[in-house]
Amino acid sequence: MEFDNPERPESNNLLTLYLLLSGKTKEEVVVECQDMGWGQFKPLLTDTTIEALKPIQEKYQAVMNDKGYLESVLRDGKQKAEAIANQTLNQVKAAMGYSMPL
């Protein structure tokens, strides 16, 4: 596994993903993965991806389990969207001469 090998662009892409998800430097990744083949690297990338996504999954589950919070977010979003839409609609009507803004 190596970075910047023009014959293996997929290697560069996957090593970059590993670098980003693991928080390691490029130099650390080069040393760690230089003697690895695909069979060793793929499980490492998979485990690192799972660990990196774990906090996001936990937050998602917490939000999904709090129905009151979800309903309040939806209600607040609806109110904000309606206010913006009504303002825009009034501006369009005024510009077209259909009515005066409220």
C-alpha cells in the first residue's frame, strides 16, 4: 500500500480515507501500511471507519429515541419556513401588482 502510485489510484484514495478517519498523519499511515496488502488493509480501514462513525450513530440513535425533541425541531422548522415563504410570496405578489404586502 502506498500513496501517489499512478498505477494504483484506488490505493491513494483508500489510504487517504484511512488517514482522515484515523486522525493519523500521512507519515504515520505510510509507515503503518507500507508492508500491508489489501487483505490486511481492508479490515483495518473497515474497523477504523466503524469507530469513526460510532459517535454519529450514537447521536442519531439518541435523537431518534427522543420523539419530543424531533417533534419540536419539526414544529420550529415549519414555523420558520412558513414565515420565509409568506414573506417571499408577499414580495412576489407586490412585484407583480396583485396585492400590497401585509
